Amino acid sequence: MMMINKVVIDQRRRRNLLTLLALAAVTPARSQISVRLPRVGFLDPSPAKFTQSRVRQFRAGLARLGYEDGKHYVLEYRSAEGQFDRLHTLATELVLLPVRVMVVRNTPGTLAGRQATRTIPLVMADVGDPVELGFVQSLARPGGNVTGPSNATLELLRKRLELLLDAFPSGHRIAILSNSADQNTPLQISEVQSAAARLRVELRVFDVRSEGGIDGALKQISVWKPNAMLPLVNPIYRSDISPRIVAWVPQHLIPVMHAFREEVEAGGLFAYSADLSDHYERVAVYVARLLNGADPATLPIDRPTRFELTVNLKTAKALGITFSHAVLARADRVIE
């Protein structure tokens, strides 16, 4: 009996040894395959849990173009989790891998990517006005290593202020919610102040640099008692700030002009926005072209072509607001 047990144990040891040898042979091969695939970086200033839908849309866009993650490229995702001071380190990490192309989200992400490299192609995502920010020489011919689709932030901001005053003609006091940690904020403030001077509107800017600062800013706004609020767009706006605003409004009855349709669908009053439903698919098109050897300096900046005014009549009724027929006639989507 002891002899039989010894034989069984020896057989098990032999099988385990063969398994380990097989794994040792396979693992380097897989690693070598992974190394041979081009790496695509994705630098994200926002918390990762709020942007995975965008990453999925980006992957799906590349897959439709014949590029599958793990088969034709390897996606290297890095999130600063809302801490913008981490972006430069993360961008440098992606450069050193190295990545073949880097997707850079928002103004802080693009700035960090541009500081880390002037040779690796950078594809902007959710960036408003790259010429004004100095990222590219012109929309038609970027002239450097930065390209990608634009969001037309300043153009949209002017239009939001005009529509806000059309809906509330007596709204001469407007609270502006901003984030001074975002390099795009000074441009937005300058733009809205210029428009406000022309429209004879009084503005007051309230700064929110993180989720922890939103309650204090909203408290200051309620004390000032504006006629309306216009938040500026920044990397943590949709994830951390916007939901708090939507929840805060019913208790304070201050109308807010939002920047995205999804905010109105979540209970916000109204929004004027670009149709960005396919934005990350457009980002994927740029990445695919660059992987195929295109020169970022000659890839024109794509701008949104579809814009929409979304109105939530259910929220308006709860706030005691009646929109004029003129405003409703201009609405592309009405939620009842």
C-alpha cells in the first residue's frame, strides 16, 4: 500500500512540474505578444468610476474600425481621480511605457500630456477651444502633436447666457459656478463677463475646486439670491458638482441653465448643449488614423455640428416656472 501511495505522489509531482514548465513557456510568449502591440494611453483627470462609459464608447469605436483591445492594441488607462496635480506624473508614466498615441481628457489632461511630450500624438477629448488655449495653431492645421474633436465651449457658453436671459428677462443677477483649478476657467469667465457687459447683467463668480467645496458655494449663492445660475464646465463638473446642483435647486427655487442634456434628464430645468453622443467614437477615429501613420499636425480639429435646447417641463412646474411659447418653440427636446 505504501508503494502505491508513493507512486501516486510521484505522478502528481511530475504533473505539477510539467504544468509549471508549460506556464513558464507560455507566459513569456504572451508577454512578448503584448509588448509588440501598440499601446494607446488614456489620461483622465476625472474619477475613473464616472468615466467608464466614455472608455467603453471609445473601445467600441475602435472595434468598429477594426481595432480590438488586446488584439490590435493595448489600452493603458490612467485616472488622476480628480486630483489635477497627479496628471503630470501619470502623463510621464504613459510616455515612458511608451504609448504610440495618448488620449487626453479635458483641458488639464491635455496640458499635462503636452508638457510630457511634444512627439507622441495626443488626441483631445472634451476640450473646448484648443486654439484659444494654445494647444494648436489653427483648427484646419493643428501644426504640432495635438489634434482631436473640440466641444466649442466658449460658443456654447455665450449661447447659454443669451437663452437664460430670453427665458428670464428680469434675471439681471446671475451666479457663475466655476473651478479655478481648471486652466480653461479664465477663458470661460472672460467670455461670460464680456457677454454680460453687453447684455447688462450682473455676475458673481463662486469658485468650487472639489466636491468638498460645493456645499459652501451653494450656501453663498443662496445668501446672494441671484435670479439664475450658470455653471461653467470643468473636469469634475458632471461627476461631482452637477448632481448636487440638481438636488439643491428645488429647495431654493433658483433656475439653472445646464451644460448637458443628461442633467435635464436627471431633473435639471433646461440645457443648451452640443450633441456629444458620439464624441468618443470621433476620438476613436483620430486614434485609428494615427495608429495607421497619420500626422497629427495635419489632422484638422473636428467641431460639433449639432446643438440642442432641452427643457424639462416637469421640473419647471415644480419650481413654479412657466416658459414662454417662444422659448418652447426653440426647444429640440421637451421632457413632460
